[in-house]
Amino acid sequence: MKEAVIVAAKRTAFGKFGGTLKHIEPEMLLKPLFQHFQSYYPEAMAKVDDVILGNVVGNDGNIARKSLLEAGMSKSIPGVTIDRQCGSGLDAVTTACRMIQAQAGSIYIVGGVESTSRAPWKIQRPQSVYDAPTPAFFERASFAPEGQDVSMIEAAENVAQRYNISRQAQDEYAWKSHQKTIASYEQDIISQEIIPVKAKTTIFQQDESVKSRLTPALLGRLKPLLTDGTVTAGNSCMKNDGAVLLLIMERETAESLGFTTGMRFIDSATVGVDPTILGIGPVNAVKQLLHRQQLTINDIEAVELNEAFASQVLASKQLLGISDEQLNLFGGALATGHPYGASGAALVTRLFYMENYYRTIATMGIGGGIGNAALFERWS
């Protein structure tokens, strides 16, 4: 079986909903990333078999195809867009790796993009064309049948209650995520992931949701989002705009083009869970992945788990037995934000730059009750 290796990875900084990147369409968020790859890896980019991108709330077109054309890539490259909600970016990565293993191609551009600021409005169609009610707007489609299709906040609260995750623990974890992210910027750890984006007169190159003045006391003053709940705006991620691209190649092809280091794809798993506690999706996905590879969580040096809500991270950490020394070492989405379709690819990008960690996992909890996870090893 052919081996898939990740040889390059970059992302934009993530902007807040309605923030600095609010006027930039998804394909234009991706353009500087494509241009970077075209500049640094022209020989590989001239041989790309396909572009696979995750996207959730976009304009409902094939953003992968539109983006590659906008970036001036060959019209012979098809492009495909994946929507598995928050898991879309990670699915884009694993899909390309599986295609390489199946010998369907040798070079792929993958990743994800999201502009929550530019997302089109959704309006429910009336039952009859003769009805003329006031238009009914809705934010998202249903992820599960009636009675199981809870909101993300309700699902996070369900996880907190079922697994006894206190408000204090959630707030403390959120504060630490910001602190770790700030420290990582100060040490130029996160900066190496980022390609600057021009936003009108601003050069945007730092995640906009990070709060340097946040304190546990400030988090403690925030009201719960649900009556008598524990989930707040402070221990939940923000909606964000941003893009991620990775260059994935068949190993022998990579070596022929002069690449000698990166990450090797080992395996991935995707599972379903109860939609009302979707935040624990990573638990079953990681367990299945470890079982198949005959590994334990102690064999994993670093785990990147998307921080949609502190409650889901803490519950997954507890159920999987992940240590503080393994989990989200340089901060996570509670600080940097969650551009849905790009977030899974961002986790892999983070792992790509963690060169001192040999065996690593990226994992996501997904709307509708799904978890996905991917296992990598350092290639050098």
C-alpha cells in the first residue's frame, strides 16, 4: 500500500465573526495560501491531482473548484468540497490520504475554509407557493430527527451534566487555552503556521479571538447561555473566518521532488454517537483508531482536540485518559476560534509544526453526533 505524507501546511490567522476578515469571500481567504504554495513548491503544484476542501456555511457552490481557479491553477484540476460539518477539514485530509493509499493519485491540495461573516442567509420555503408568510430565517439545517436535533449549546450542556464537568472547570480550561495560545505567539510557535492576509489596509496575521486580558474572574461573571446552565460565551468557541491548506503527497513522489520531512498518515476513524451529546464524538473515534492500530492513549505524544466547548474537551479528556502533557499543548479553538470547515485541517497543521512529537492524533466532535480522528507519525 502506498504511503501518504504531509509535506507542507499553512493557514490564515482566524478572524472573528464580523471582524477584520468580514468582507473577504472564502475563495479570497484561500488565495494567499495557494499563492504561497505556488511560489515555494511550483513543481509539485504543477502536478496536483485534485483539491479537496472542507466547507460548511459557504455559498453552496463547489468552493474547492472556484478557489483553485481563482488562484490560477490548471483548469484540468477538478476540485471537490466536503461537508461533514465541523469534521470537514479533517475529512479533507484523510480523504486525500486514502486516495493516495488506493493509488488514485499522487499529489493533493487539501484543507478547509469558512467565512461565517459572508455566509448566505437561509430562508425556509413555504409549504405552498400561494402562501406569503413572513420569511422564516434559520441558521442551520437539521442534523438529526426531531427530538434529537439539539443546539450545539444544549449538547455541550448535556455533556457537562452527564459527565459532571463543573462551571469552574470549564472556565479554568478556557482561561488556560488563552494563556497557552498567548505564550505560543510570544515564543513564535503559532506564527510559523500563518500566512498574512491583506484585509483592506490591514495586514492580518494574528488570531483575532485571543484575549490577552482575560482572567478567571472575568469568565466567572459571564451568564450561562441556558437557564441554570454552566456553558457560557467564555467557555465556548467563537464563530470565525479563516482558511487552511496542506500539501499531501505519495511518499515516493515526495522524495523524488526533494521532500524529506513531514508527517506520515497512519490511519483514521469516523464514528457516530448520540446526537444529544455530540461532544464526546472524539472518544469513540479515538478508541476505534487506537484499537485498530493496537495502541493505547499512552503511546500518543500529542492530541489536538477541537475546543468547540470546554465541557466536551474535559469530558473527552476524562473518558480517554488524556494527560495535560498530551492535550492541546499550544492552546486551541477556545482562544483561536472555530472556522467550522477549516478547523480539522488546522489541527493537523498544528501537529505538522510540532516536530518534536512522533506519534500524534487530531480529532473532532461533529454536529449530528459524529466523531472523527486521524493518526500521524513524524516522517524524517
